[in-house]
Amino acid sequence: MQSLRLLPRRVGTAVGRIRVSAPPVPSLGPASLRCSGAATSRLAVRNSFRSLGSSFFHTVSALQQSSETEQTAGPLWKTPRTMPMEKYEYLSDVWKDGIFDNKVVFCTGGAGSICSAQVRAMVHLGANACIIGRNVAKTENMAKDIATARKGAKVLGLGAVDVRKPEAVVAAAERCAKELGSIDFVIAGAAGNFLATIDQISSNALKSVMDIDVLGSYNTLKATLPYLVESAKKYKVDGKTRPKAGTGGRIIFVSATLHYSGTPLQSHVSIAKAGVDAMSVSVAIEQGPKGITSNVIAPGPIADTEGMARLATDDSRKETPRLIPSQRMGYVKEIADATIYLFSDAGNFVNGDTIVVDGGQWHTQSIDKGAFRYPDFLLSGETVTGVAGMKKSKSKL
């Protein structure tokens, strides 16, 4: 890991050293954080922004501690376990065992909280896997951990692979296909994030995020596309005839909802994720006739993940569920379930789409205004008062 001394523009003391997984980039801004494969929650960021106000930059020290203890900060990124994780932590009971027998999933960012759950669910249901990451120890340890999901599972952990370098991803895909026999499914999950306003983000900082998210996803697609085409041809489905050997030739891009209505401190990631979403649609249009499906999963606030640990304060994590219509944060299992749906026979006719898994959170961006506290006011049964536009008592509406 390399460190970068950051000098805040609005406070009088240095923030300190913050670990970043990408190479040092000049002028990253005072709120830079370590790049991660975990999805970022718009609501967590928005609540952090609200609650901190002028004291925003004090958050960085706490987030630095979360980053530097990521191996033990939460239950989903510990060192390899000796016993398998309880199944319901990463997969619902509705899926049939063996539906991905003899298939291989290739995942970038596979050591992250969310992507590792996606891969673990696939492995539990019969697939073998290859996960890619920059941190050698973390990637290899997570591969061993995931392999406990099914007796006899083969999971490769390829560290020191930078998704920004096409030759590195190509080499990883070649090794995966050579050692495991094929690449039938791909999850493009590598991502980078930090908190900063657009005036604090240099061109190099934006480029760093774009390189990891957009270029990294593109490199992943290019490296694995020949294998996906082959798999789609081998496991062709028509929606009418029961597949004899399952499905194949499918890719999922892990995105976010940050750019749907705008999120403070996340302009750089919003730009990148919008590009990833557009890429997925292009793949669906151009490669669909070859049998390939390309879709996006956009997670909302997911509990017990690296992203929530680093990019949200304790207060914002407590406040987050209130502004989600489902009144809770999600779990990695729910992202994994969406993954199984899209990769399975159930998702045959879903192509070029985005599956948002956020409990309805992104729709509440503008509803928590003034005295009408969500959802308390709705649940109270009270009538709106104190405004000119309130319902009249004798109205027939």
C-alpha cells in the first residue's frame, strides 16, 4: 500500500496519511479514501454531508481507521474462515443446488464485500470461480474463504492484477480459462471511491476513478468476451425449451444509483457509473445477437460492507434506514440473489437492463423536507397543516 499526504483546503491542520490502492495521484483532495470494490450508498453519503456540515473533514480520520483495519472491520472481509459461512448470509433458499454445475465465473473486485458474496453464491450453486484483485494476500485469502461454500469447489485468487492494464486482465482471463476450463459468467465489480466536492477533485483524481471503473470494466469485457461468446453458443437458450446444461455467456456490471438524481461529494463516481451503465447497454445491443446478455446491478445501502464502513459516519448509518421505503439497509445476500437471477434460466430474457437493489432508496432523494419527516408523517395519519396548499376540510377529494 502507498500513502499520500493530503493537505485540506478548509481546515488548518493536516488530515494525515490515507491509504489508497491506486498509485499516488496529485491533488486528490482532502477527503480521499482508499479505492474499493464495494458499492457506495448515495444515502450514506448524503446523510454524511448533512450531519457533518462545516465539520465534514473531521470524518476523514475515522474513515482512515476503517480503511486501515478493513480485514477485521466487518464480518464479510475477515481472513479465511475454517468453517463455511452460513448459507442464508449470502444466498436465499429459493435457488436449486447445482444449477451452475461445470460453469466458471470470472469476477474483478472479487475480494470486496459485495462481489465476494456474489461469487460465493455462484460457487454454492455449483460454479467454480476466479476472483481478481490488486492485493495479493486479500485476494488469495478470499478465494480460500469462498471455496468453503461447496465441497470440491475450485476458486482461483489472482492478486496483483490491475484492471486498468488490459494485458493484466487478458492474462488473468487466459489463466482462468486454462485452469478451470472456461469463462461462462463475468462480474465486473472493481471500483474506486472517495468523498470530495467537484472543486476539490483534480483532473488526475477523476481520471483515476474513470480508469478503475470505466476503463477497468471495459478491459474486463474485452478480455472475457471471446469466452462469453463461446459459452453463449454452447449453452444457447430460447426461453421455451428447458436448457439441458444450464446457461452461459452473461456479464453483470456492478454500478450504483448515485447519478440517478445527483449526490453531493460523488460527482466523480456518478460520472464513472453513468459510463458503466451505458457500456452495459451497448454490449447488450451489439452482442445480444450472439446470445450474450449484459445487465447492471445497482446496489443501494448495504449493511456490513467496506463501503459503508469507510464512507459513512456512525450517525449517518443510524439515519440511513429511515429514508429507505423498506426501512432497513440491504444485505449482500440480496445482491447475490439478483446475480443468480440474471445468470440463471430465470433471467434469459433480461438484457440491457439495470436491476436496482436498494429498497426503493433512490426514490426518496427529495421527500425529507421541512416538517414532513419521512416516514413518520405518513404513518401518523395526520393532515397537512400550516401551508397554503393543504387539503380543505370540506373538499370532496
